[in-house]
Amino acid sequence: MARAEAAARLRVEVAFSPVARQVERCELTLPQGSTVVDALQASGLTARYPQIEAERWRVGIWGRTVPRSEALRDGDRVEVCRPLQVDPKEARRLRQRRQRERPRGG
């Protein structure tokens, strides 16, 4: 009986980076049929960071954007993605401009 119950459970991880260079991870065991929303609620992240509930915050499984209603599979990693503060293309342009303006030699 215990083996059947274990088979009906999912082991998943939820990862969120509230600020740069800081990651919160939470390993969970959830019932079969759980969704991304279930994992977010069980992790406690939505209570600590209410802004995660905003629809503009994307969620994904292993780097692939999914709807919050997506069913989870055993071993999934749910990732909460903050909105970008700087466009990556613009950040690259600024870095290149700074490198060109840096004095050469010593």
C-alpha cells in the first residue's frame, strides 16, 4: 500500500530568484495531478512574494514557459521568471560602448 501511495506522489522543485544572485529553491512532494499553481502555493513563495501572482510574471518548467494550469510530472523544476529590468540587447550595447571608451595601455 505504501508503495502505491509513493507512486501517486510527485517530487518537484520550485526555484525563484527574487533579486540578482539570490535563488530560493524548495523541494516538494505533491499529489499526482498537481499543477504549477499548486506547486507555487505549496512552496510558500506566493505568500512571501505576492507579486508572483501577477500574470506578467512568467513561469516555466525546465526553462520552457508554460501556463500556470500545466500539470506537473515527477522530477519537474518549476521556475518563476522575474520581468527583465533591462533589455538584454541594450545591456550588451552599453557594455560594448563602455569597453570602446575605456583608455588603452597603461
